[in-house]
Amino acid sequence: MNSITKGSDGPLPFDPDAVHIEASKHFRKTWMRRWGWDYADVRDALRDCHRVSRTGRMKWEAFVQKKGNKKLVFAYDEENQEVYVITGAQG
């Protein structure tokens, strides 16, 4: 079990290259399309994020600087080694 508590900042609890990444339909059709990203860009963003905070039991936020400031909200399932990107924000 990781030692990151709710609301604290720290490293990602997984290796972005070793997990399966899936995106919600909302994230794919709005944010990925608007930013011109594919799954490789999402993986790069998770690898190069400058701040990560835990917002729930399985929910995380990653703050990224890639062609501007962006935030990714995702859920991480430790048992299945899967990351599910819920939504994003820009600004």
C-alpha cells in the first residue's frame, strides 16, 4: 500500500509505462480531441507530471505542463494495474 494520504502531494503510485491506460468517452471526445492527444501523449503526461495529489480512495489528480497547463483526473486500480482517465481541465 502506498503512503500517500488524501490531499497530499507525492509521486505516482504506479509506473506509467507498466499500466494499462483507458480514457472515458467524455475525455476522449472533448479533451483529447481539443488538445490533439492520443494515448501515448496521455502516458507521457502522466510520466512528466509536476504535481500529483490524491483526492479520494482511488481518485488522483495530475498537473501537467504540456503545451500549457493541464490537469488530468484519473482513477487507479491497483489490483488490475489500470488507469482510467475520467476528465481533464486546462488553464
